[in-house]
Amino acid sequence: MHLPTEAPIPDTPAQRKADRSRLMRALNASLAFVLVLIAVFTAQGQFDVRAFTVQPWSAEGLVGLLTAPLLHGSIEHLAANATSLLLLGTLAGAVYPKATLRALPILWLGAGLGAWLLGDPGSYHLGASGLTHGLMFLVLTLGVLRRDRPSIAAAMIAFLLYGGMLLTVLPREIGVSWQAHLGGAVAGVIAAFAFRLRDPLPPRKRYSWEDEDEELVPAHDELEPPSPQRVPVLWNRPVDGERGVVLEFPARQRHEE
């Protein structure tokens, strides 16, 4: 639970060391995956790449759900995805280590399913761009859902670097698998809702001006109308048998000229 606290936010050497350690783990994991992609790309000339790609509406193409993100069609394709994975993977892993670890299988399969379900029969889909879109939408959605300072900062950084991914989930260029992009993006949003509470929310400092604002707001009871028993009586109906008092007004004097 994200509760405000009057205590100062801890910024001890131990806390800073833990933050750096978490950042380095996320960076090393992202870098290791990029090195795997480079190794696979250098070995692609030794086997038939099409057998390991996603082939829409084909039983053989289901193998690509597991292998297609490891393959790339060109060095430019690899460089673009490697850079995105290195930045977005480090950002997501540093801010949401538990949520990111649990979300990765969903993002991986979601990108492949998007290509398999929405792609044109006879086409071949490969590359890790669906995974990069999943990471970007994961970070962006978690920032909207959690709304703490680290989450908002991470979402703003992701949007600043790769806000164009909001458009590449739609068909724009021939030869670009927007279907995998869309599948990864949907998977990222689903994973964000599923794992938004896996990582603890940081404490939020409560400032004095918040207490002053609350003092200016009237209490809840003052906004409610009083009960009928508490309403002051302006006139009581006479009891049966009693006559009310009739006030006689004096006759008006007429002045004749």
C-alpha cells in the first residue's frame, strides 16, 4: 500500500548501493540478451531462417513464437532492436525488476501471436521489435497505473525515447511487421495490469501544506443536512380543542380633505 509518511525518505548509502546494484543487474541482463542476438545473427547463414520464423496461420509457423525474436533480417534491423532492448530493458528492469521478469514471457509470446493471428498467410515474421514494443507499453502503462515518482519518471523517459512506437503498432511501412508490434503492445498493457503491484511502492513524504489544505476543507458532517429532529421548529400546529390566537389589526384611519 502506498501510504504517505511524515518521516524523511531514506537516502542512505545502503539504499543508494541497492539502487545502483539493481540498475547494473538490469543493464547486464539487457546487454547479455543483445549479445545473444548478435551471436544468433552471425550464425544465421548456417541454417534455414524461414523454418524458425512466425508463419501466420501455419502449424509449422508456431515454432516461430519461441524463436522468431532471436532472428533478424539485416544488420540495420539488428542494430535498431538491440539499441531499443538495451535502453528499454535496462529502464524496465531497474524500476520494475519483479514485474519485468514476470512480464517477459507474456511479451515474447504476445508479439508472436500478434504476427501469427494478424499476418498475411505466406509471409514470414522475425525480429525482436515486438518485444521492444511490449517493454515500452509495459513501462508506459505502469507509470499511468502506479503514479509514483519513479514510475512517472520512467514512463516519461520511455515516451521521450520511443514515443513513436504508439504509431508503429499500425500499418505504415511495407515489410515491417506491425502485427508483431501490436501483439507486443497489447501484451505489455496486459502485463502491466497483472503485475502492477509486484514491486513495492516507495514511501511518499507528506508535506506540511497538505495538512493545511485539509484544515481548510470542512468536515464531512458539516456538508450533510441535519436530521429532521435537529431542524428548529418555527411553528407548531395547535393541539385539538385549542384555538389559535388571532391577532386583530387596528382599523386604518381615513383622512378626508
